[in-house]
Amino acid sequence: MNPLMAQKEAKIEGSRWPFGPKNYAFLGAALVSIIIGYIALASGSITLAPILLVLGYCVLFPIGIILRGKPDEEVGEDKV
């Protein structure tokens, strides 16, 4: 095999998307919290809406981005 092709394939394998199921769960919860927060804001809630929006934007969304799983929790990895 051409060394250049091997290097290109190694680069592609090393650039996997780092998000796992936990990340998507937190990002989904953040999205739901933000949507419900805006709905509550539109209906005139002055206590529930800010709580949900802060929870979505400042807590759940950053956790969904920053959280890293264990190396053996990689999705799509074949265990040989």
C-alpha cells in the first residue's frame, strides 16, 4: 500500500466524532429545556421560563459538549 494512502487512512480514523450517546442525551435535554422555556416565556411565565432557559443554555448544553466517555464506550468500534 502506498505510504501516503496509509497516512491518509490513519488521519481519517483518528478524526472520529467525539460525541457518544450521553452527549446526545444531554444536548437533546438542553434543546427540550430551551424550547419549553421559550414557550413558557411566550405564555407570560416570569419564574419557570428563566429557570428552564438557564438550565438549557448554561448547564445542559455545556455538559453535552464537554462530557467525555470512557474509551471502551466508543460507538461503532468493533471489539476483536
